[in-house]
Amino acid sequence: MAQGLSMRSVLIVGAGPAGLVAAKTLLRGPSKQRFKVTVFESADKVGGMWRAKLGEEGDKCSPDMRTNLSRFTVAFSDLPWQHVHLRSDQDTQSDNETPPMFPKAYQVGQYLESYAKRFIPEDAIVLNRAVTKTELVDSGPGRLRKWRVTSVDKTKNLLEEQHDTFDLLIVASGFFAQPYSQYDNESVSSPQLQHSSKFCNVDSLMRTSGNIAVIGGGISGSEAAATAAAQIYNARYSPIAIGQERPQWKDSTIYHVFNRPFYCLPRYLPQNPYDPSIQDFNLAPNFFPLDLVLYNLSRRGQGSISAANGLVPPDKAKKSHEFLRLELGGDQRDLCQFQLAYKPDQTIWPSFTGISDTYSEFVREGIIKPVRGRAKRINRSGSSEDYLEVYVEAEDPWKLSDEPMKMDNVTAIIGATGYKTNLDYLSKNVLEQLDYDSESFRIPILLSHGSVFHPNVPEIAFVGFYEGPYWGAMEMQANLVGYTWSRMSEEEPAARWPPVEEIQKDLRLAMKNHENNVPQFWMGDYVGFMEEWARQLGIPRNDETFGGQTGPIFSARYMGSAADAENDMLQETLQEVYNLLSDSEKKGRFVPAATFSAMQGVWNVLRKIDSRNAAAPGGRFKGKAHFYPRTPTEPSFSAEYLYIEEGTFIMDNGLSIPAARRYVYRYDEVRDRISAWFVKDDQVTVERIFNELEFEKPENKSQGWLAKGNHWCDPDTYRSSCEFRFRGASLKTFGITYEVIGPNKDYTMESWYTRP
């Protein structure tokens, strides 16, 4: 540490996750005596994109949206979710003692509020304070410069500027600051056109009946398309009040436009999808949250782990495709849509992914129609002001057809076209020193390895300024800032600072040239960066709990400066993850969640009924069944389907009659159980419970996951036994057998479901 170094004032711009963890680290870390921290936040509360409460309009996501990563990744090392009071008058699930594995956005906001109250003095955060300009001013020959910061109080006259001076500046205002549009749409405006960050519900988007175009692939595009499709199904299949009409858009189709294929991952992935001992897929794999499967040290072998970033070589790209296909159970051609499948010669390029539990089956059913290409132009239809024309052009090497496509009958558009940064408050001179390029929205500035510093401006640091701001990485970046600045002398030579990373230069050029070997996330090796930062900072990784360099990584596994003060909390999180991992492998934890998700969609049904009652003949049924997702009609359940079955029943006596039945299936996350319920005469409203399934691991590898249930339906008893056979995360077939015994009924009914 530099001798005689006085306390330095630091301004942090933004009170989202990055700004809060930066403030906490500088205030409470090893260098806490060296910094006086102030946070300027332009909004009226902390939380950044997560700050909206349930019922409010979100900034970049709906407050009701679930996270794509588990609460162990969406968390900092020293505050477990169990120590956050989740509250909502509208969502009774938030009152559970155990927080959801994938929290909702407004719950993440509550987590960040708790984090700020626990670790950051109230007077350190200034709300409604928008930074409009920052300038570097000289402090004397050979000395570090200072920041002259101009800001406005958004609750007062915005023309009244305030001027402050700070020694150091942390940019934590968000990498995904402003929506970015890649197509011409001068003739189309809101509300018919919404960016995915603003899209919450179809009802606010649609003026009349028609179709929806979602423009943009990857995570945002698949999520927006799936959200819209779920709302359409909900409009069709949920109960409605007497006298109420279903919305006009209930029969809409969604056209999803994207340039290159992508794999759509569910939130729970198998840990062991493939079984080398039988040279085939494991019919009963163990499931775990996808981030804890993907970010697993076991996949990186032994020895030192470093970040593998930059342009993706063909051999690495192929391994990624192979891994994702094992996880999903195939290349997605079974969804009957070649637009989603990579051709063999395309696997030399990086694999792209989306995350959604429902998207794939919406594609199979046809409510989402994938369209390969780029939306180049949007016009109003000549026939009506309510209708739009979207022109899509295919591009090599991803195109399936040489012909451009025009989508008609479109009445609403969701633009999932990404974001760009907002660095307008940095002076032109500073931006030039940071190698700013206004045409490069993905890498607008060039930074050193880890995307924190630039040697030309040692007085500035960036936290969370990269694609994919995982919380553990932001916490590591904040530790790096504290570690570096606490050792920085007043006469800091630029030669001591790490140089701009050459990989970033190469990636920026490749992006401009639209090269195909650019990865989906240019700083996407989360495991590699966490390991590099930990070594650089001397932060120990906890291996004792997991028995060595194995198991998933998450922020609490890297103790850092919190090892003493918050050791009990750290150990609590470590033990919880270990217990969940053990329960997954030994007790089938998360199998009901993965099974319920995989049941969605359309199935062929074959059924045989063997009757032991002469008054009720047996027979065979052949037909189709649909599990239609809808908003749970009882808030204590996490997910719900309306089950509709239709077909033909041929009795043993030869008589053939049409047959149909309906149930409601529900998933309870707290109890990790699937249940089936009878419906009332209106065919959509839940009446009473029919059956509940309890899962158990099979005894041999030739079986899928087993589940049993018992139900007494006065005066008869129903005993059910089920088998669910997986191929990766995909459920390929399942069977349900009922033994019904009693004075009124005496039969065995065996049903098998297969994908069409």
C-alpha cells in the first residue's frame, strides 16, 4: 500500500447490482479506511433494472419475470436469499420460508434493497440524482487528475445543476443501458412496436386481432416470444368471469425472426444426460439448475483454470455443440422446425443459446413460427393503419432460402434487438482516451483484461461493464478495484496499469465485419474469469465442502474479505448448495420440476383399459393430448396446465365412440410435487384434487423416473404408477397406469404418451 495515502473520494454512478457491490466493497473491504464513497442514482430507489415492484412498469424487464439463473448465481457472496424478507400482497408465493430457485425480478429488487440497507450507509446513496457530465481536471504536474461532476436533482428544476469534485469515478450505470434497434422503422411507433425491455403483456401491444413479430434471437428473443405465446394460451384456456369475453388476440400466431440457429435451454438441465456404460441417453438423469450445471468446475479438469475468451476456434465450437445437444437430447430437429437446427457444417461456429422452459414446445405446436433471416424494413400496410408489413432477408451462411420474405397480417412487433451503453456523461476527451467507438455497440470502449481499467485513465474503473454481468463477476471486479486503487500512489505511472486487451480489439473488428466466429457473449467464460480474479486477489475458493476442484461455482464459494464477518452466512450457502446437489443425485430433487416443464405441448396417446366389471366394458383409446400452460389459478402453485384429451375409444365389444377428458395439472415448487385436478362443468375451472405424484429413482437403467400416487374417490381407490423416460432434458415418452378398485369400479388403465 502506498505510504501516506490519504482517504480518497469515490463517486459511483448507478445503484444497480454493480454500483451497490462496488460501494459495499470499498466501504467494508480490506481497504475501507481509504475511500469515502458516494453513489448517484437517477431513479427514486436502488436496484437498477430490478427496482420495479410488482404491479409497476419495469425498466428493462417485467417485475413478474423470473430470472434465467438460479438464486445462487443471482446473489452476492455475503447475503444468502434466506436472509431477505420477500414480501408482496399480490404474490403469496413470496411469503414462503424458502425463496424460489429462480426468483422474480421484483424479488431481486427486494434482495438489492436488503443488501443496501445491510452494508451501505443511507447517506452514501443519493437517489434521484442524474449525472449529466464528468470532466477530468488537472491536480498538478505529475499527479492524478480529479473529476468535476455535474448532476441534477430529478425532483427539482432540471436546469439547476450541482457541481462536485471527486478523486475517483466508478462507472456502474449498466452495460445494457439503452434499447438498440437494427432495422428501419420510421413509420411505426409505440404501442404497436415495443422493445423487449418494455414488453410486459400482449394486451398493451395489440390494437386488434392479428399476428405478432418478435425480431431478434438469443435469450431476449426466445423469452419475449415465449412470454407472448404463454399469454395467448392463457387467454384461450383460463377461466373467465360470467359476461367477460376473451381478447381478440387469443388466436394470434407469433413469428420469431432471428439470423442464426440457437439452442433453447430449460431452467433445469440433466447433470448426467449420457450414460457411457450403455452407450445411450440416461432415461432417468439427475437434474439441477442450469447455471449450476453449466458453471461446474468438474468440466474444466484439474489444474489452474484461465478464461478462454475471444474468437472461437472450430474445435472448441464443435465441443460446445456436442455438449448442448447432449443436454437437450438432440439438435432440435424433432420440433419440426429446421430453422432452429444447426447444419453439420455450421457447428464450426459458436453455439448460441436461449433460455426458456416453454419456447421449444410452443414451436412444436406452431403458435411460434421461427423465421431465419434479418428484419430489414417495417412498413404500414396499405390496407389498414393497424397492420404492418415486415420484410425479412436471409443472409449467408445461415439462410435456408434465397428468397426474401414478407410477413403480412402483423399488428404488433417486439424488438429483441439488444442494447447499447450510455456513456454520454463522460467528456469527449475521456471517451477518446478510452478508445471509444460509437459504431460498436457491443464493445464501445476498450479495457484491460477483465473489463475494469484503461491505462490512459487510471482515475476511472468499470464494474459490470461487459456482456453477461453475472453477480459473482461484478463482485470480483469490485474487489479488483478496491485492491488496485488502495495501492495507487498520487503520482501513478501509466506503465503500472494493465494494457488494453488485444482480444477486445480483435473481437470489435470481427463484429464490424460480421464474422461467424464471434461468440454470443464476448466475455462469457464465467468460470475462467472467476478463477483468474480469485488468484489475482488471493481469494480462496472453498473446495472442502465439495471435495476438491469439482462442483458448481457461485459467489459464496469465494470468501474474500467477508470470510470473518460473514462466515456463518457463507457456510450456510455452501452447505445448502451441497445438500441440494446430494438430494439431486440421491433423492431426485428437481425431477418433478423438470418433468412438469417437459410435459408441455402435444402428445399422441395410446390407452388400454382392462375391465374386471362386466357392466363396464374395457377397450382401447387412440387420440391426442395437449398440456396447455396457463397462469396458475391458485397462487400457491408455481405452474399450471389445462390438459385436453380427444380421440376415439373402441370398446371390447367393437363399439367405437368419440371420447374426451380434461384435467388441470399443477406444480408446487415448495413441496416439489406434481398434482392432477378435476375440472368443473365449464371445463376450465379447477374443482378438486384427483392425484398427486411422488417421484422415486428406478432400480435399473432400462427405466425412466418413476412416480406413484394414491387417491380415494369415494367409494373407489385409485393407485397410479408412472414412468417418465428422458432423452437429455427432453421427455420423449411417459406412461401412466391406474389400478382402480372399489364397489363401483374395477379396472386397470395403462396410457402411453409419445411426441408426434
